Amino acid sequence: MELPERLRGRLDQLRAMSEAGTITQVVKRAVTLYDVLLSAIRNGRERIILRSADGTERELLIP
């Protein structure tokens, strides 16, 4: 897949952060997560809350 250099750099960063073996794994995980989030929104969930290990919560906004 041909990607702009900036995007490829970001994918490399995400690969390292997630300990994925390849950029392909990063893209597959990203698509899976995007699918889950959009499905939740379409099924009537009004809010998606991310909670960290210390209990801090953040609302995820998807336009």
C-alpha cells in the first residue's frame, strides 16, 4: 500500500506503541476498533467513555 511519508511515520509509531509486528496489523486493529465504535454509535449508544487504569474518564467524540 502506498502511503504518504507522514502517515507511514505515524503508523510506525503506532506499531511500536502497540507492539504490533507489522503495519498491516496496526491497520487491521484500527479498522476493527473503528467498526466497533461506529456500531456502538449506530446501535443507540449516546456516549463512549474511555476509562484509564487510574479511573480517569474521557468521552470519545466521533463526528
